Amino acid sequence: MMGTAAGMMIEENMALAYRRGCRRGLSWGVTKAERELYSQQLESLELGLEDRLSDKAGTLSGGQRQALTLLMATLKKPKLLLLDEHTAALDPKTAKTVLAITKQIVDQHQLTTVMVTHNMKDAIALGNRLLMFYEGRIVVDISGEAKRQLTVEKLLQMFDSASENGELEDILLLP
């Protein structure tokens, strides 16, 4: 709910994001060219939002709002996209949709992304590097072929070993 202004229209939310860092004057809020751009961007999400530009963002479902927020965050290509539990409050089906949209946007714009999640399946499936923290320290750092071979069970074993023993086995944890 924090990523959009619920009382503003979808196009107004997108205009705020699109104009981030730009000077603003007293011209019309959303131009025809911007409206077309926003419609095209929303169409790529395949959620039917391209026809709802004048709807208030607060009328959208949680998944639609999260997808809109993600799109808004990437209208101006950021140097780093930070995703902090961006699917945590969503039901499993909607979370899967938002993750697919996330992957699509990240791949399309080739964005460096840090995704914080407690969902180990998602952590294993997405991205090219996985870091796990315990008491503020990295206890698992895995990438490449080792990450592709990883399972939730193996990841849990690695984490348990690191957090219970207090001593990190470099060979096991940091290949």
C-alpha cells in the first residue's frame, strides 16, 4: 500500500514516478504522450490496467498495486532496484504473478536488483547470487552452478550448520 498514492489516479501515480528528478511547472498533470506511454507500459503487465488509467490506485487489488509500484520504480531506469519482501503480503497465486512481472522487468531493463525475501524457493529460483544472513553476517554466499544445484533442503542444512555451530565452514558455505 505504501508504493502508490491511493487517492490519486493510476496515471497521476505514474506521472509522479516518471517525472522523478525533473523540474515541474504549472502545466497539465498528464500529457497525451505520457498517457500513451503509461498505457503501453501497463499493457506489458497483462493485468488489464492499461484501460484503467483514470481509476484511483486505491481501487486496485494488492497484486495490481504491487505490479504498478514495480513499474513506477522502473519507469526511470534505476541504477539499483531494491525489492524488500515485495510479495510478502500477497496470496501465493498473486505472488507468483508479481514475481513473473518482476523477472520480466528486471530482464528487459537488465537491472541490478537486490531482492529481500524469506521465501527460499524464490531465493533459489531467481537471480544469479544468493546471500543468507545470520546475526548481521553473511553465512551463505552461493552463485553459479552451485546455486543452480541448490534445493531448499540443502540451503536449510547450510544455514543450520552456520547458525548452530557459530563457526562457519568456509568450504561448505562460501564455495
